[in-house]
Amino acid sequence: MPRRLNGYLTVKGAAEFLGVSAETLRNWDRSAKLTPRRHPVNGYRLYEKNELEAMLLRVEGRSAPEARPGRAGAVGDEGGER
């Protein structure tokens, strides 16, 4: 069975998760506020859900818990963001 990219979100999924636009995420990428990984085959941006959760906690003024491997997250066929 092929290994899935669990725990990662596409630009669209990450934007929905954070409540911002996809363009905002791309701007944060350019200004190094968030650092996405790249899909190994198609080069699309992928955001680690754990990092996004930690960012939300920082914004809310709470400390982020330790990252836990295997957390839920999905990569869909949402688009061609590069």
C-alpha cells in the first residue's frame, strides 16, 4: 500500500484551517512566517498540520504542545498551487 502524506495540508486546506486566504499563506511563505514543505512529485506546497496548530496556539496566547507524529491531516486534490 502506498504511503500517504498524512499530517499535511495543501494551500487550500491550510488556508481553511487557519481562516485566511490562500494568497495570505503564499505571502507568509515569501516572508518566512510559515515554511511549507514541497510535495516530492508535483512540487505543491504542503503545510504540516502540527505547525499550523502551534501557530494558532501562539496567536491565541497559549503555548504549543509537543508535536505528536501521526496526527490526522489530509492532502486532497485541491489544486495546482505552486
